[in-house]
Amino acid sequence: EAALCQAEEFHALVHSFLGRLSESEKTLRYGVFPEEEQAVQECQSQLQELLQSLQCQELELECITSLGEEILSSCHPDSVITIKSWVTVAKSRFQEVRGWAQQ
């Protein structure tokens, strides 16, 4: 039963994390680049908020990775590939979005 709770927590964390990353990516990729000074300042402010959000998401990624490793230490061998895959997806998506933010 504890393993099921861990698996459900892992599932929820990964999917909510990926959803927030997707929203961040949309903001970065499809945001408008204004020409007026006030609008530029607003965009800079939004970018700073987004960068702070990414810092929080990095902590969340660490939690996902840690929980994934904990699950891997005791899970059924058939589950190993799935858990590793989701951890890899979360890490790569985070790095991709962080890369967009740092451009």
C-alpha cells in the first residue's frame, strides 16, 4: 500500500510539473516582444517572475528525482524503465525550458 501511495504521488508530481513547464514554455516561446518602454519593462518583470518560478520548479524536479530514486530502490523490475523514463522526461523538459528562459 505504501508503494501505491508513492507511485500515485510520483505520478501527480510529474504530471503537474510537466504542465507548469508547458505553461512556462508557451510564455517564453510565444510571448510578444513590445517596442514601447513601459511594455518592455512589464515583459522584463514577467521574465523575472518566470525565472523565479523556474527556480521553484528546479526544487520540485529534485523532489521528483529523489522520489523516483526511492521508488526504484524497492519497485518491481518491470517498473524500472517506466520510472527512469519519467524522471528523464522531467529533467530534459526542465532543461529545455530553462534554456529558453536564459536566451
